[in-house]
Amino acid sequence: MNRRRIGAIYRKDMRDALRDSRVLTALLMPLLLGVFYSFAFGDDAAVQKIKVGVVAAEATKLTEAIQAQAPDSVRLTFVDVQDQGEVERQVQREDLDVGLVVPAGFDADVRAGKAPSVLVLVPSAPSGSGGDFVAAVVDRSVEAMAGRAPAARVVQRTMKPAEDSSEVALTRLGAQSVFVLVSAIMLLGMLAVYAVPAVLIEEAERKTIDALTLIASPAEVIAAKGQFGVTLSLVSVPVLLVITRSHPEDVVGVISAVLLSAVVLVGIGLAFAGLLRTQQQVNTWSGIVLLALLAPAFTVGLAAPAIVNQILAFLPTVWTFRLLADAFAGEQLYPDRWLAYVVLVAWGVAAYGLVWWRLSRQEA
Amino acid sequence: MSSDTATAVGWQSGSRSDEVPGISIQVDDLSKWYGEVRAVDGISFTVREGEVFGLLGHNGAGKTTTIRMLTGRARPTGGRALVCGHDAAQARERVKPLINLVFEEQNLYERLNARENLRLFAELYDAPLGRVDELLEAVRLTDAADRKVKTYSSGMKQRLLVARALINKPRVLFLDEPTRGLDPASAREIRGMVREQARQGATVFLTTHYMEEADELCDRVAFLSSGRIVALDTPRELKLRYGERSVVVVLDSREEERLRLDDPADAALLERWMTEGRVLTVHSQEGTLEDVFVNLAGRSL
């Protein structure tokens, strides 16, 4: 492969793309969606919403006492839960930020000067989460109820999160950040499975590729298109983050997740383009592929059945989402980060392997 | 074309180790089958350096397939084609810098302007960027060089296609139906450019539907029918050999009569009219390439 020729075709593609309404649409649509989400969920960051599940055999003043400790920036919602098993499950699934198990006679014992136990269930959450806040103020709340210290023995138990929980990011990062991530994945997907195939198929339909391959090899043309797709991804995702005023905790993590995902998704786009012949086919089929790639975005905030999560786990964008969410939070929200790299690299190897196989057949 | 382009042909001479002196293209028993369909069926010919060679035939005769094989874009099923001494299929990388092609389709980047189109190919062929302005001037597109190609007329696009094909100063220039769909003035301009290339020493390999064009431009033509060459010679020789020789006689009654010279009855008639003093003028009529093709292929182009 000749780098000079790849560079020449790549520069042409970039210049041409900026005048191509289809590519501009693929860029602008997710960007505008990101801006929309940013405004729609813009107040999320200002107020921390904490959902507290309470298991209590009888009425208790503890919830009021905790509420009194909360500053204006914290909005607490208390939900009655039937039993300890149920509250454990809900905390595990991240349906609740924290669970409180208040034993029978708790209020009376506190008033009598005894030191009853109260169980606080928190998920294995990163610092600063709602669970941590509630756990921290329970002591002070009980002291306020009793008017002395120590008024109760607070037992805290950390719950292991369920692995397939799709709402982890939503709970930790807030809707604004999550939908910015969804827009970023949409951007990566649109560029990879729509813009790149559209540009390649246009070359084939207008036979400009015949003029290129009079001197360049098909592999050089494909390499240039790959560079083109990855460049657009690497430029447009940071633009999305800037215009939505997103501040990821781990910038290097975001860049590396976007780079890896862009390379993999563009490979998928190139392999996909090899199956198509006309622009009309691109318009039809890329929409379907895009829907599949965006599936993880549609399940955010939903308690998807386990089977759905298992199927989605095969999609590269699920792992892109997890890597980006981790980088946004600045800590590991999802377990098995190594699996994300394995899945993405496997997709990349499969996609570029298919492209290579088709090219070698064409060259022969 | 500007005279300063009339220098050496080809930026890169390439290896000439297998080249027969004076021969640009050598085709031996070349064939291409698509399943059971024989698109090209064992054709052989040579094209001399600096020659304008025409390949004529109706749609589906195998012209474009032949060009695809000669330019290394299709592998032959059998036989071989040497271009500038290199096997077009086995040594494509050596052939590529030495040739160029004016495609049948106007396959330009229409959102780019003419300068950007030529610059891309100058970079691909590693030609000096100064060549871009030189060619824009040569094809009279300097004033429109910064306009997007999609605003060009068909004639302008075709001139740009020719300029693009000359970017690497090819030793062999292939033209696939270069004047198809053009108005007479634009077609004449393109033909002038082809002649200029031949004058500068490039070998020109041309396919066309237009018999007059082939007659005017080509040193030799080959007629292709159903994948086979049915005749190959100079246009004049073909017309003399296969064309109908005739005269148009204008009589004193102002009537025009066409007589075939090969027909004894027509010859006797002409002799009688001459004897009777009824003949005002006699115009000899040479056969056309169209006639030749109809005689050989059994149908018109």
C-alpha cells in the first residue's frame, strides 16, 4: 500500500464530505440531538435525586429526620418496600439508591435511650452517590430524633450490583450525561454505517472508483475511506462534548474509547458497504444496522429482561457505551472492563478480516 | 493543446525489458469468458508506438472488456496482453503509471472543482502539481477551474476527463467512446486533443461508435463482432477491400443515378450514357467504414 496515494484519496474524501449533504446530515443529526438532550435534562446535575427504599414494621420518624438533614441540592424520595429481601433486590438492581431496614419498635427504643440497630443497604457505588449520602446522615438523623449521641447502631451493608443492570450509568451519571453518550454512539454509528458506506458506494455508482483504481489499489481506496470515517468520529465526538458542556472525569479514557470504537465501527461500515451496490440500498439497510447498533441506547433506563441484555452483549456499541460511561464517571461503573476490549477487538478483527478477504478476492 | 506539453511522454518510463521495439500493445489470443458467455474470444493484434488504433463494434461486441483487460482491470480467461512490454494482468503495478484512460462515463468528482479533481490525480500519479494548471490551460478550463464540476456542460466535463487522463503523460492513452453524446463542436475539440497526443508520440487506443471519427483519427481500425476481430487494417484499405465502389452520375435531365463499379450491367449502362453524351458529371463514391462493418458483421453499429 502506498501512503501517498492513501493520503491523496483521504484528503479528497474529507474535502468532498464537507460539501456532501448526506455526510453533513449524519454529523449534524446526532449533534443536534445531543444539544437537545443537554437542554432537556440540563437541571439534572444541579439537584441530586436519591431514591430510598424503606422496610419498616411500623411508622417511623426516621425518614423525616433524614429529610431534615438533606440540603437543598438533594431531593430524597422514600418508597415503602415490603420486606428486606425485596429491598436488597431493588438496591442490587439499582432501582433504589439506598435501602433502610428499620426494626419494629425502633422509634420507641430511640426515645427510651436504647441504641437499636438500623440496617443501611448501599450498592457498591462510587463515592458521591446517593447511597453514600443517606448512609452518612442516618447517624446524625437518629441523634436528632433522640437528642443525644449515640442513639442507634447503624449497620451498613454494601450490595453487589447486578451485572446486567442497564440503568447503572443513568443512576450514576444522570440523564443528561447518559443521553450525551447515547448521542455520541449515534454519531459514531451514523458515520460508520451510513456516511462511510454512502461515500464508498457513490464512488462505485459514479464509477469514480474506476479512475482511482487505474493507479491506486482497491486496498488503498478502502484504507483512505477508513481513515476518513475515523477522523470524522475523532473530531465530531469532542465537538459534541464541547457543545453539550460535558465534562468527562477521564478525558484520556473517553478519547481511547472513541478511537477504539471508531476504528471497529468503521471496519463494520466498510464490511457492510461491501454487501451493497446502490445508494438506495445504503439508505435502506444502514438504517436497520444503525437501529441494531443503537439498541443499547434504547434500553437505557429500562429494566430489560435478562435475555435482551444477553443478546445486546454481542453488540459492540454496548461495550462502547460502558467504556464511555466509565470514562465519564472517572471510575469503573461496569464490571469486566477487559471484556469490553475483547468484544470490540473481536468485532474489529472480524470486520477488517471480511474486508481483507473481499479485497483479496477482488485483486485475484 | 499547448506546445510545451509536446515533450517527453510519460513521467515514469518503467521497465522496458520485455518490450518489443516500436510496439506499445501486443495482444495474443486474448479471451474473457463470463460463465458461458465469451465476451472476448481469442483476439490478437499489435499496436505500434505513436499509432492511433481504433476498436470498433456494436454494443456488447467486447470493446470495453478488451480495454478493461488492457488496463489491468479485468483478468483474461486466456491469452495475454502486453502493454509497454509488461503483462497487463501479471504486472499491473508496472503498467499503471504508463497508461491512462478516458472513461465512457463522465466519472468526475462533481462536488469538487476542476483544479481539485486534477490535483487529486496529480498526487496519485506523483506528477508535478504544475501539470494541473498546464492541463487546465490546454483544455481551456482555466477560467472555470474553481467552479464545481457539477455546474459544467457535458463538453466541459469531457475536456476535463481528457485533461485528467493526460495528467501522467501516458505512453498509451485509452479512450472509451470519448465523444459519445457530445455536440459537434465539443466532439471536434476532443478529436483535436486526440490528434495532438498522437502527434506528441503517445499511442492512442480508441473505441467509438462513430465511423467518421474512426476514419478521421485512426491509423488502423479493428472491427470486433461477438468478441472476435473480423477485420483489421487501415480505414482506406478496409474501405477498398470491403466497401462498395460506386459513382454518382448526373445526367443531362438533371437526374442522379448511382452505379456500382463492380456490377457489369452498371458499367455497360455508364458506357452507353457516355456514348450518348447524356452525362454531365461523374462523382466517385468511396465506401464508408459503416458499409464495411455492415458487410462484415451483418448489421449496422
